[in-house]
Amino acid sequence: MMRRVFAVSLSLLLAGALAGCGQKTMVNHNRASAFYTLDQLQAQYTWLSDVAESWRTTVDLDAARHPTYGDLGAYPLGNGEIFGINGLVAPLGTVVNIIGPGYQKESGFHGACVPAVAVDGELRYLPKQSVEWVRQAGIVHSVQRDDEMALHVYDWVAPTGGLWYRLALVESLGVGPLRNVELIMAVNSPPDEVVPGRIRTIRGHSQLTLGVAGKAAAKPSGFHPPLRDDAPDEQLLANVEGMSHLLCPIGTIEKGKSGGKLFFVVLQAMESESKADEIARQLETDNLSGLVEAYENNSTWHKKGLMLGTPDQHINDFVEIQKHIVRVQQAAQGGFSPMDKYTFTWIRDSVGPVRFFLQAGYDAEVKKYLEYQYMGNARSGSISLNLGLCIEPGDNPEPDWSEAPVDRAEVPSYIVLHHYWYYRQTGDAELIEKHWDYLRRCIFGQQISERGTLHFHGDETYRFPGYMGFRAGLEVPDYVQLDAQSADTAFLFVAAADAMTEMAGKLGYGDQVGEFRAISDRIRSATERYYWMPDRGYYAPAMSDFTDEVHRYPFASINLRPIWIGYARPDDRQRSNVVNSLKYLWRPGGKLWPTPGFGYYTTMMWGFLTYNLAELDHPMLMLALTNLMDAAEPSGGFAEMNTPEDRPAETVWGQHRCRPWEGGINAHAVVHALLGPQVDAEANRISLAPRLAPDWQVFGAANIPVGDNRLDLQVHGSRGKRIYELTAHPGDSSPTVDLYVKVPARRVTRVAGDFTQYGGREADRSFELGTTTVHIADIKMPQEGTVAVEVSFEYEEPPVISMRTETFHYGPAKITGNPDTLLLTWNPVTYDHYHQEFGGRLMAVDTKIPWPPEYLRGLLLPSPGKLGFQKVLLDVETYPGAFRPRDFWTDGPCGQLLKEFEALGGTVEKAEATTDLPPSYLNLPREHG
């Protein structure tokens, strides 16, 4: 097989000599100082060998099927000021999406930084490649190898500032030495300055300097990453032809030995004086102090937050990885941001980071975000979806929040819930009081219809799989159309209004309690009236804004919302909603469709499912948890959208990786499933509901947060007995604990322990689908010592629950009165126009609802030879209807139906008030024909 292999020795060495650093001098100098070996690293920094093996990306570029984007995993690094991602392009070890200083993309992304190695003048193609996390270290280790040699690269960033480190080492694996080894580091942004040992590039307001602790030649062009000739460039390569690069000779590497040099990337504002020479001099003598500093900073941060210990290291590492991924995507000013090609802090996308970080004990990070969110919206005088990441505090006057423009739905509810979750977890009333008028406006500024319903926001993340799939030519028969009325925004609104009701009562706003309760009750009443389908036992995800038609297909990201968002507890109705929705969505092996007829999905769907099954004590919980992690990238992060095969989407939208929104939601669900923490910090109280897989004998959690307090939990036992041990960290006020012991049994034979000495009591027992729950209430934790609860039970295998998907049937239309004219339109204005003319003789069908053609046939031709209406008015010329192709009403199924209708004497006319496209479809050229 042909490979891209290029001779580089003579021309590059001549360039080095002309730059004043001939080969012999360079080799001697580069060995004399700041030269490192793998043996040295492994002896001096033993923690470098502690890697998350099950979240390693491993590829063979010589495999029959070359790995593609969907096979790779993203390994991001950042410190709030600089950011980049390893692992997403070949060769692995390439860092892409480099940005800084600052996370706002107007500063400019700097492209890619690619490592390579030459031996005896030949650029080496090393096909066996991998990337992995060093646990708790904020360090990524990548390897390229063949049978003779390996190129190792360790990447990390300084805790603050604009410094990225790249320690590159060559290892001899063959039978002889590697002669004349030259380390190469390339960048693909056009160079602005190339001098010996340095390359500088400029993007927007930012400058990047690539350098090395040692001497190196610098070339403005000529480097091509070594890959197979048939490598899929459009998916994997992040280079332009002939990249600028540094060449650092390190001489001969003897058999079984290794050696390498420390490269660095410094990112600075354009107006700043370059720090590259100063950094290089420091790195020559500091003996990798930056490596130790990064490890100590990151490991200390991880250990102060929640840590899980299960027999499954895959799970333990998953939670830790998500902590890291969220952390590195919080900008220095405070905004959380999806950093792969995006930036900006998105209110909606911050739900995952806020909820997960509060659960994990990182209150300060969440408070910093909430203060930044408030400041940014105050600066703009409005409440909207996103903010830039580099807004500086100013002396702007406080806006009159009662008049501030507000997004019509969804986003304002999330803002309230961000603050409420923070208040519940921390008890910090001061922040809530400071933001009270802002939060109040978030409730009363939303647009509510006369019926008590709300629109979709219109930019919900789950919008994109269906809309972009349709744009790409896929069949999308039943996706939710976002110009309809939304059950989702109703669930969110009620949860937010209930949160305001609670906070108003506790924080001295008692005169407002009635207002919040009244508006919550109004929207809840309308939601139950319009969206609940008693004949199907679940909520319709959407409904028309001018008829009573509802979207009858279940939609996972909406039907799994009520319990997850706090709209309702897991009562009988919510159990019915979840179970009856899922029976149309299950796939083999416990996988899930987002909607019955379309398989692409946004990946937080798995978090919604896992959280719901935990709340319902459903036997499929552990399988859902496993499938959640199977849907992750090989690195443990999450793409924004997955294919029906649960891999990151490549060709239909997607290609946004390591997402803190989806990852935060999914990690929060995993912790909730295994630990079940629910905190009321104002009352200094926590409930825990630990769940163990049937074959687990041990389980633990450290640093469980309750406001300023912390708890540890250890569980150990056997199939018939478990012992739960709770320990409070020393503090001024130990919390009160409600422990929900969940065991796989119908019968619990004994509950014992010293919990009664601390006010604890057995409050309740319940049984649900193979699980008995024993509620031990009111344990007032001592400031020293451990409280034990011992439960003996008669073990039973968990029941097997059917996961087979049932066939979905849309059902017939409902006709009231005796209409003789049928209007097909998406627009309430068009409906009003014809309703004034026809009155009770008119029935309208909303084309925003993606009903099947059989539904319309039941209206027009209810039986052979019989007309259901005399006339049809069509408003479909510009907009054919939800996810309908242009020929749907001509040569397609409804076109044929209309011909049958006319053949029996019916009349079909074009509606006079033909309208433009619905707003959410304006970016879909397929609708324009």
C-alpha cells in the first residue's frame, strides 16, 4: 500500500545550519539540557502510568477500513483561557480547535498542531495509534507506533495563562538503534513569522507561537502528515498542503531506549510582547515543573469533588472524565461553553454543567457562571439564549427587569431552574435575592397563549437531528415540528414557576407566592388538559396552535422530561407516560429510538432515560446505564448527535464533540442512578438512594456535597446482606440524612445498625418491580464517627422486562359538528381568515403536525365511494407540511389521494391566504424546491 513518506533531512538540516545551529551543535545542545526519557518519566512521575484504559482510543491506520471521524474520540484540554482537542484527526496526537487567549471564537481558532518524527532523513509513518487520559491529571497521552519505534506525546496546559506543553519522546522498539532522530512539530495556520526555533501565527486578535526547549530549525512550509494515500482527507485531516514546522534533532536512540524534548505553544493577545524566548529559557532548567504543577492542580480539584467507587472502573473513569470535560469548557470569566467549533455561553447548553457540577460539589464554578449570566443579560438589558464569553464587568445601570425583552419560552425557565438548583444545593439565598427581579421576569415575561400553552423556543438542541436529516434527504416521517405548541416548554415552565413559589416562600417574598402558584397551576392545568392522551397513556409532545390536534408520536427527549425537570414526581401518571412512550421506542438490547420513525438523536437522550428509570426503580436501569456509556465517544465524551448505530454523526450535521451539555446531563444521570442524591442545603438535609448492580459487593462515594458539608458512603455485603456506612466530614454542622436502601428482594428480613442512636428510624418500606426500598429517615450525622445501617434480605433475580417495540398506529381523525370544507394550512392567520368566512362549516388540519397520509384519507375518503368533505382548501404550495418533500401533494401519497377525492366529485382549491415558510424552516432550502 502506498504511503505518504517524504525525505526531509538534507534541506531541513541545511536550513538549520543557515539559521546558526548546525546538526552537531543542535544534537549536543538538545541532549545537554531539557532532554527526557520514558524511564525517567515513569520513575519520577509514577502517576503518568495511571491511565483510563477503557476510555482509550486505539486505531490502526493500515486496517482494511480506515478509521473515520465517528471512530475517534475527543480529548480536550483547557484552562479557561486556552483550549484545544486531541484525538479527532489522524495522525492521533494532533491537536485541533486551538483557541486563546480567551474562549470567544471571534479571537480566531488557530487550527492544528501535528507531531511527527523522522529517522535518517525519512518521515516515519506509524500506523498503530492511540490516545488516552492520565487519570485526574489533566494530561493526555498519545502514541504512534510500528514494530520498530514509537512516538509518545504528553499534552497538558498550565493552570492559568496561555501556555500549552507538548512533551514528545521517541522510543526504540526494534532490534537496533534509531539513527539521526528528528522530532517535528507542525502547525497549519499560515505562518506570520518563522525564525530559528519559533513559528508564529496570527488569527483575529490572537497570536500563537510554537517553540521548543532547545534548538530547532524552522520551516515556513513543506510538511505533510504521514498518512495512507487513501486516507479520507475530508474526515480526518486538519492540514493545508505544506505546513510550517519545527525540526528538532535529538541524535541516535539506542535499542530499548527513548528520548525527547519539550515543545510548547504560547497563545497571547496580538498587542502582547512575545513570551516565547522567556518560556524556552525557563523550560531548559525547570525539570518539568509545569508537568507537576498541572498534575497537582487537576488532581487536587478532582479530589475535592464527588468521587464514585464501583467495581466497574469504566463507570468510575466516566464520571471523572465528565468532570474534566465540563471544567475545561468553562471560560475564565465564568461562562460554560461548547468549545468544539462553537463558543458562546448558551443558557440551554449550561443545564448539564450546572446540574452536574452542583451534584459533584463544584458550587463555586456554578456561582461564577450564574453571576456571569446575570451580568451579561444585565449588560444587554434582555434575557436571551446566549452570551459572549469575554464580557467584562462594568458600571452599567441595573435594567428595569419588568420591561426587559425575554425569549418567548424555554430559555427563561432554564435560567430560573439554574438558580433554583444552586439554591437547593448551597442554601445561598444572597445570590437569589440579588437576582430576584431578573428571575421574576423570566416567569412573567414568557409568551402564554389564551389556552395556557407555550411555543417551542425554536432552537432546542433536539431540533437538529430531524431538521438536518430532512435537509440531507432522509425520510423523517414523525419528527416534532418546532412551530407548534410545546409540551416541553410547559413542563419547564411549571417546574420553574414551582421553584419560584418555593423560593418566594422561604426568602421573604411571601406576597408573591400566590402569583407564582397561580400561574403554575394555570399552565399545569392546560398541559394536562391538552397534551395528556388518556387513550395512549402518555403526553403528546406538541400540539397545533390553532386546532386541538396533537402530535401523537412519542418523542423521547420530551416524554422523558417531566420527571427529569421536576414537573412531577414519579407517580402513576408519570410512570404511565414513561412506560407507554418507551414501548414504541425500544430497540434490541435496550437501545432507544428518539421517535418511532427516525433514529438520529441528540445524545442527552440517554441521560433522560437513565434518570427516569432510576426514579421509577425500573429493572432496566443498569442496562440503560451501560447503553448510555456505549453511546459515548471512545474518549468518554459525547458528540452532539449520534447516528442510529449510536456513533457520532459524520455526514448528517453533528460533528460537534466533547459536549459539556450532553456530557453533563449524562454524567448527572449516572450519579443519580447509582447514588440518588437530593439536597436541601437550607435545611442541611440530604437523601441518598444508592443502587448496586446485582453482582456488586462493594460501592462507595466520597465528598458527597450538602451545602458546605461533605459526606462519605461505603456499602459492602453479599447477595443476602448489605451494610451501609455513612461518615460526615468534620464541620460545624453535620447534615441530616434520609437513606433509601434498595435491594433486589421482595422480602427484607432484618434492619439493624446504630442509626437509631442518631435519631434515625425506619419510616417506610415499598416494593416495585423486583426492588424493595427501605426508608431510613432522619439520621442526624455525628461530627465524628460512622453511622451504620445493616439490611438482610431474601435475594431475588431482577425480573426480565420485555423491550420489544410495539408498532405505532397513529389513529383516526376526530371530527366535530358537520363541516363540509377542509382547510390544510400551517398558519393560524390563514385559519382565522377562512373561519370567519365558513364558520362551523370549516374544519382545519394543521400541516405542522406530521400525521401520516392514512390520517388524511380517513377524513377525505372515510369509506369506499364516500366523501368526507365537499371541498379542500390547500395552503401547501410554499410549505408542504412538516418534513414533507415538495412532491408530497402532487406525485406523492397525498397527491394521489387528492386525485381520488376529485374523481368522486370533491373540489380542491388553492387557499387564497397562502403563506410563507414557518420560521423554523427558513434555513431549509429543500422547502424552497
